[in-house]
Amino acid sequence: MIATSPKPPALLPFVVMCAGMFIALLDIQIVASSLQNIGGGLSAAQDEISWVQTAYLIAEIIMIPLSGWLTRVFSTRWLFTFSAAGFTVSSMLCGLAWNIQSMIVFRALQGLLGASMIPTVFTSSFHFFQGQRRVYSAAVIGTIASIAPTLGPVIGGWITDTLNWHWLFYINLLPGIAITVLVPMLVRIDEADLSLLRGADYPGIVLMAIGLGTLEYTLEEGTRWNWFSDRSITASAWIAGVALLLFAVRSLTFRNPVVDLRALGNRNFALGCLLSFVTGIGIFTTIYLTPLFLGYVRGFSAWQTGMAIFSTGVASMLGTPVYILLARKFDTRWLMMAGLACFALAMWSYSFITNEWGAAEFLVPQILRGFPQVFAVAPSVNLGLGSLPPERLKYASGLFNMMRNLGGAVGIAASAAIINDQTNLHFQHIAAHLTPTNLPMERFVQGMTDRYAAMPGGAVVGHQAALEQLWHLAYREASTLAFADAFRAIMLAFVVATLLVPFLRQVAAPKVAPAGGH
């Protein structure tokens, strides 16, 4: 008899594991709108604050590709349990951090220990659900993958303003303990095989860790230190390139590699990884750019910033049932194409940004961005991972998930470089027009000078104040134009991704074998 629905016990363990994935993804961005508060509380210098986020990302991006191999070694059940327990303990330590150095170490531990909860959910969904049910589970996973980072700054801003920054981490304790207790009781997918530790590719693991760690460092810190004009950035870029090249050679020639790069020979999986990379650019980079604009250009507080971008999360949740409904009737490739195209349209609408944009002006662009996120993420799960045989899923899932996070890192680094370079370029163009022949400018300067004329040294003070105000106005406009350039760059990436979707092959939903069959 063919099963038409998952076994009753399948839903609860899936939900519990999804909760673990949610908190792991949420914590990537939960500190984004509260970095200044954390830095102030820990007496950190400005250039140290960003490491609260960077340390988490570096650790996570190293661990995610290893999750497939670790699942084979310790089993899904116990790896997820250890990951949830480690994430919970390190969250508590982050809340108890006494200086910026301890915070950076604990955030790295949090990313390292919690990372395995993300790819493990992707592969487990293929065990829990069959046939059409996989479309629904992929929609749930896709929604979590897109909405959790989006809600991070919103929830983080509210917690910081309502309580204090310590609760950004303490909030993980109750769900973390619940997940740690429930997973061993509910999840029964595979068995541990500790014998794999004897023949593991430890040189490959070291090369991958060095390569990904230094690559993430280069991307995160490059803009701040003017890229390759800085020796440490140049050195880390070379180390990353050489280590990753050696890792690729090692993985393709070693019998049992920790990451299955050979899976990239499957066209669907290779394209799925590329589309996951672009989706990561869109999700993480827009989360980075929007709070940055609202904080530095508009001067919004953490709570105001969170509320301004809240519509993205609401739109993402509304998109999920619509996707599930349409996925029953239409080829998911065309749904994915529509989602990516809508994301590109959203980035185009963002490019009309002005220095007066707030929650009202961001509403429509954020709906256009939030609503199609599940359309962009969910199909790639089934079309990319679903095209691989079951025995390769665990090893390939880590690579698939890493590509989304790597896309976010590359997107953030590229957008930061665009904003830095284009702000200077636009400022020069604006300044070139601020000459005595510019009558509005002359009236502004004269009006400011006249305002201070009655005060001691009034004419001089007024003229200096006018020039200073003029500089700030020019810089604000230059920054706004640079943000628009960054959004256009993201739009181009999604246009290319949209055009690649037709090259994906449709994946037939497998049927469950009859009970007792072979």
C-alpha cells in the first residue's frame, strides 16, 4: 500500500528540528541593529564591534559543510542534540561576556556549535516526508531560511530597547533546552558510525577550515582596511585561495571526502548551489543595507529600524501558503523563476531610494522582496538536493547550505565596497557643482551667514556653519546614491539567476515503497 502522508510521528520531530534551525539562523542577524549597544556595554572600540557578527559567521561557514560527515559519524539524532546543547550554553556565555574579547570568543563558539542544526533539517526533511509532502516541507524550510535572518534585526531591536542587549542571547536558553531534551526522544533517522573517524580526511578538514575562515575574514574586513592595500587582507586572500584550491583537489581525489564536491557534476545540484548563492546575496545583503541606511542616513534607533523592516517578515509569511497552493498546480521551476524575477524587481524599486525614505517608503519594495523569498528558496531545495541519491544527500547538503551563507558574505562585502567607492565618486560629482555659479547654494550660504551676523564673529561663524552644513548635505546625498547603486548590483545578480532557472531539470517526487517491499 502506497503511503499518502507522513507517519504521524514525523511531523513533531520535524517541527522541533525546524525550531533549532530558526534560532541558529535568527542569531546571525539578531545583533545587527544592536551592535552599538553591545559595544557600549563592553567598552569596545568601533573597529571591534563588527567582530561580534563576524566571529559567528566565520565559525558557522566552516562548520556547515562538515555537518554531513558529522551526521554520518554521530547520527542525525545526536549531532542535532549536541549542536542544540552547545548553542544554548554558548548563548548563555555570550550574555555573561565581560569584555569584547570574551564576547567574540563566545560568539564564535555559538556559530560553531549551532551551525549543524541548519543543514541537518534540509536532509532530514527528505526522510520525514515523501511525494507531494516534500513540496510543503521545502516551503516551510524555505520560509525559515528567508524569514529568520529578516526578523533578526527586528527582534533584536525590540529586545535591546525593551530589556537590554544581554537578552539577545538569554532568549535562546528556553527553546535551546527544550530542543536539546526533545530531539533525543523524537528523532530516529540513522545510526552513528564512529568507525568513520578512523578513515576521515583530516587534512581536507584543516584545508577547508583555513580556506573558508580566511575567505570570510577577507570579505568581512576588506572594505574597512581598503582591501589589498593592507598586508593582512592580501595575506588572508592568498591563504584562502591556496587552501581552497588544495581542498578542492583533495576532495576530488580522496576516496571519502568530508564534502562531496563531485555532486557538482549533477547539473541540478550545481545550479541549485549557484541559485542558493544568489539568494543568499539577496537575503543577507538587503538585511545589511537597509538597517545601515536607516541608522546612518536617517538616524533611526534600533527599534525604529526594526519596525521599518518588519513588513519584509510579514510578507514572507504570507508568501508561504500562496507558494504551497501554487506548487500543487504548477511546475516549481516557473514558480522559482517568478520569485527570483520579483526579487530583482524589488531591488530595482529600492534603487529609487532618497534620504527621506522611512517605513512608509520601504513598504512596497519590502513586500516585493519578502513575498517571493519562499518562491526563490523552496524550489532549490527539491530541485537541487532532491536530484541526488539518498546516500549523497548528507555530504552535499552542507555544501548547498554553505553557498547561501557564502553568498551573503560576498554580497555584504561587495555592497560595502560599492557604498565606499561610490559615495566618494558621487560626492566628487556633487561637490563639482557647488560653485559660486550655483545660485541655490549661494542663497543657502548667504542665509546662514546672515543668521549669525548679529553675534560676535557672526559673519565668519555663519559662513563656516554654512559650509559645514553644505558638506553634510552633499555627503548625505552621495551616500544615498551609493546605496541605490548597491541595490542595482543585487538586481543584476537576480536577473542572471532568473535566466538560469530554465536549465534546471524537473525532479519527479519519489513514491514511498510498499511496506515490506525491497
